[in-house]
Amino acid sequence: MATDKKDNHWKEDFPVYQLESTQVSRRDFAKFLCLVSGGLAVGSGYVAIKANFFPPDKIVGEHFVCKKHELPVGGTRSFVINGSTIPYILIRMENDEFRAYEQKCTHLSCAVFYKPGSGKIECPCHNGLFDAFTGEVLAGPPPRPLPRLTVVIKGEEVYVKDFKPDNDKPDPNRQSRS
Amino acid sequence: MSNFREAQNQAHPNKTNTLMLALIMILILNVSIQVWLLYTALNNALEKNTDIAFPSFIASSILFLIGFGWLYFLPSGPRVTK
Ligand code: FES
């Protein structure tokens, strides 16, 4: 029993009887679970607010990347767009089409690279595979397709702009994947 | 006058043990559902399906409030008379 004026709250954590002491850690565990639950609710709120009111900036306008002849067939070139730090890659496919994707794997943001001749983009970290024509996930842990940019070719110069699915014409040369 | 808290504190240890177990099980269940909600909301938001984010936030908050109110039934152990 407390005889002095000090805070004797700690005594609840070190009870005299063994039976009571078995409940201390479970009580704390339950409170901790409640704290975690509050944290998760706050996290969901953050996601909801971020997604609805602060969407990521869209890329405005067209951005010059390089000249067509600077990139050999099957080659890749990494670039960044002015005013952003996101790394992108431009790929010249074997059928002479150009594709541009974000270079960050959608799994844990490792840098992805194009495997020349295979039509696939590979992530070395956990062997994620993406379709180089569409950015779709073919294998491995990545949960989402690679974010894509639209490539515009003007004569000899290659530009990229924000991706809109409707200007993605189906490609007649594309072999079906099997 | 005796209240809920006192009555519970005098309960048999078997009873408080069961209660504690039930409490923790429900809390773990709530937390797992919340993890799933957050995971789904985040993945969909990154895929630009933002519609699911708010409903999942509301569901998650409700689960938290349930868990928080649920703590009232947590056996407090014998009260030290100050
Ligand atoms: S980071 Fe790319 S597969 Fe894990």
C-alpha cells in the first residue's frame, strides 16, 4: 500500500500475487493491439485523403528524350523529365517501336531493365517480369503494371507525354504471348 | 454500490481469462481486417482506382472504434486502494 505521495502506478505492473501478474502482459497486449488498430485507421485515412485530394502530378506537354538514331534496336535509354525525379526508360523494341516506362518496379521500386530480344522487362530484385509492349505483369511479385508514357515520334526526334490508353493502337506485329 | 468494474474484478480467474482471450482474439481479428483494408485501398489507389479508399477508411475507423470501446471490458485486475 502506498504510504508516500509518489506515483505508485508502477505497482500495477508488478503485482504481489502471481495470478495477477499473468494478466499484466495480456492487458498491455490488448491495449497495444488497440493502438495498432488506431494506427491502421489513421493510415487508411491518409491513403484516402492522398488519393482523393492530392493526386500525383500529371505530366504536362511533350518532352524531348533523344534522337531516333541514338538508340539502337533492342536498346534502352534512361531519362528523367524536367521538374521530376522519377527515372524512366525508353526502349526501342525489336520491331522498331518505342516504349517508355517508369523504371521503378511496382513491387519494391528496384530499377527494371529491358531484356533485349525477349520483349520482356525484368526486375532483378525478385525476378518480376513485365511485358515490354504493355507494361503488364507477366510473372513475379509486382502487384501492378509498370506506369507507362506515350511515345511520340516526330521525324527523327522522340518525345514522351502522359499515357492515355486510347492512343495505344493494337500492334499488328505483336506476337501473342504463350 | 457495486458497479460493473467491481463485479468483474471479483469474478473468478477462469472467467477473466476467458474474457481476456475473447478480447484479444477480437482485437486481432479487427487488426487483420484493417491490414487487409489498408493493403487493398493502397494498391487500388496506386492503380488510380481511388473509389475504394474512403469506404475502406470508414470501415477501418469503425473497426478501431469497436476495438477501443471493447477495451472497457478488459479485466483491470484488482484495484489498488489508494
Ligand atoms: S522489386 Fe521488382 S520484383 Fe521485387
